[in-house]
Amino acid sequence: MSEPKAINLRFPDPGQRAAIAAAAKAEGVSMQEYILGAAYARATALEGRFLDAFRASQARSGDAFTREPGDTDPTAEQRTA
């Protein structure tokens, strides 16, 4: 089985590369590990925001089904949500 290859890190901006290299060095990891860690953190943060919005949507939907049959007109606040 072959060894996994490293990411080919090309930066058109030398300043950007230097900033990432300095941040990786400060963290004590390689540039590849630093970039992958940052990408993972960003993805999981996005997932968290999505799940929060999904739960809020479920709560609003659940509220609609628990109301009395004659009380189904949405309020202005519910229409904007």
C-alpha cells in the first residue's frame, strides 16, 4: 500500500503563505495539518449553525401542529420566520 501524498500547497500571495506558516509554527503543527484543521473547524461550525436552524424550524413546525384547529393563522412574526 502506498503512502498518502501531502497536499500540494501553492499560494499566489507570498504574504498569505508566510502568515499561514507562522500560524502553523505557533501551533506546533505542519502547514498541511494547520490548513486541514482550520477547514475542519470551519465545516463543523457551519454544520452547527445548520443544525441550530433546523431545530428552530422543527420547533416552529411542531408548534403549528399543537395549536387548536381555529388558531392556525400565522402571526406576522411567524410569516417572517
